[in-house]
Amino acid sequence: MLLALLPSKMFAQVLETEESKPLLQGQFEVGTGLEFQVSKEGTENALPLAIEYGISKKFTLLVEPVGFTSIMPKQGPHAKGIGDLEITLFYQICSEKKVLPSISISGEVKIPTAKNTQIGTGKTDYTPFLIMSKTTGKFFTSVNLSYTFLGKPSGVDVSNLFNYAIGTIFTASPKSILFAEVYGNTSAVGGAETPEGTVVTNPNINSQEISGGETVGAFGYGYYLKKELLISLGISYDNNNAILFRPGIEWKFGGKQ
């Protein structure tokens, strides 16, 4: 199991990689962070929120709205507005043993709440996950495999996506953690190195979901202001030469053993 000082569902905000241990029954975890991305094409900002609830000892529900998104390319129209809503239900198949990892499955639905087609596709996506997590000394590592069934916007020829992620957290001290991950997806047009945006044949659609293949590396640092309150800073770099900075905060409360 994860060290006692770490939140049981920390990856929801610190990393993109999900971990398989559910929250306690009746427990909440709330996290948010400001995402700021820069690349040669321009800048993007987003303010995502993650609200997680332990339904039972095995089931956890995660709701992730994006209250604000700003896309400011150096060329072309700018876009501002709310993002899409993601809802994910997790079920833990087995808990972690001495040798074996904990294993969970989950299903995510992306609901197209974004009103601006520069921000979202306007279509619903579905993603089943397989999640495995294991503690090794001071390291807690998770692996994700998933497959996204993309909603197909009119006039856009896309393929579904295979997604992968591996992330780890190192407990540097009772109050400090270091974390790192690699994650990505195959191309929606069948080429792993297809430049982002090449797939978009409809000029009114310019969504991150409809893009070329992506590979992202990230690392960061987290500090516990108190046992259940974590602040963090993460930095990522992807194969499109974009750099993303993500300061965040998480608070866990409630629940029963």
C-alpha cells in the first residue's frame, strides 16, 4: 500500500496517470490547478477541477469539469470558454499484495460541454481503462492502458486512440514527494508522428482530441502543508515541442475506515 502520508488517490491531479487504490467510503478529494502551455504555435491556458468521491470500498467516482480554457495561437482565431466534462467510474478488482499489484478497471465518458469548436469536438467519447499500481520501497508506480472510442465530428476522418501511461511517486521526506511520468496516445489518423492538427479537415474543428500521436514526459514536486493538503508544481514536454506548467493543490477529507 502507499505510504500513510500520501493521499490514496493522488494521481488525479499530480499526474495524468491514474492509480488503482480507491478512496475510502464517503471520502472526498478535491483538486485543481492552473495549466499554462507554450509552444511555437502559441499559448493555451486551462483551469481544470477534479472532484472524487468514494462510493464504496471498491467503487470511486471522479468528475472533472474544465471551468475555463483559453487557446491563443499566433495565427488564426483565438478561443475562450468552458471545456468538456469527464466522468469516470473506477472499480478495484484486487488490492495490492506482497508480489502482485493492485488492479482496477474504469470507464470514462467525455461529455461535450464545450461550446466553442476550437476547444471541443462537440461529440461524446468513451474510454475503458486497465490500471495497475505497486509500491516498491519509497516508490509508488502505476501503469495505465486504455482505448478511446472517439465521437466523429462531421467532415472529420479520425480513428480511435490507444492510450498508455506510467507514473511514479518517490517519497523524499515525510512532507515532500517527487513525481514523474510518461504518457501518450496513438494518432487519430494512423501515424504516430503526424503533426498535431493535420487530421482536422473541417476548419471549424481544432480539438486536442483530434490530433496526431502524442508522447509526453513530465516531472514535478509536491509538498504537504498538512497531512491531507498537498501543493505541487509539475512541468511537462511533448513531441510537439510544447511545454506545460501546472501548479496545483489537492485536499482530501471525510470517509470512514
